[in-house]
Amino acid sequence: MPLAGEQLSIKEALALCHVVGFRGPKLIDAVAVMCAESGRYTEAWHDNTDENGNVLSTDRGLYQINTIHAGVSDDEAYDPKQNAAFAFQLSKGGEDFSPWMAYNSGAHEKFIDGIKEVKDADTWKSRTKLWE
């Protein structure tokens, strides 16, 4: 997966996810999924291919929003705020992260303690201005 674009800090990722609506433990899970999916790179992408190498779909942006989701253009998918807002919608407000393989596999779990530490320090809240 090409890790392209800007890499958000955990503070920036917390602020972004908070601005689009994630709260409490759902905020921590949302950032952990983002870390596992894209490494917090705004323009990360991954082609999903068949056994012959034909591209079937492409995962895009912070939350690796797949091209199967009609109505999400590349511009929207690679825009951090729009990507996170779609993830909020797709996850039913943080209630269901099952659309993401990184969540289903547990790959996001290794990020949770570090994210909690940054969240608890409370210094990330000033970063919400970046996304409002």
C-alpha cells in the first residue's frame, strides 16, 4: 500500500475524528482503525486485485474508503475531513467498525494504549481548529 500524502499526528487524528462526531471510547477506536488502515496518511491507497492482477476496487485515504461506496469521489476520499465524516457515517456513529478489516482482524488494538495516552493528556483539543 502506498503511504502517500501527509501523515497526521495522533493529536491531529483525535481532533479530526472528534470534529466529525466520534466521542469517548468510539473516538479511540476510530483513531486506532485509522492508524491500522492507513498509518494516518491522508492519501494512502491500496488496489484490491483478483488472482490475475486485475484491479477490482481501490481503498482510499485515511480510512481506506473503498471505491464500491457509490457517491464518494477520489477528491472526497482523499480529503481528510470528508473521509473521516464518511467513516463516521459508515460506522453508524462509531457503533460498528466491522466494515474495516483492520478492526475485524484486531490490527487496530496495538494502537489503543498510545492513543489513550495522547487523549488523556488533553493537549489534542487545540488541534480541532484545523478541521472546523
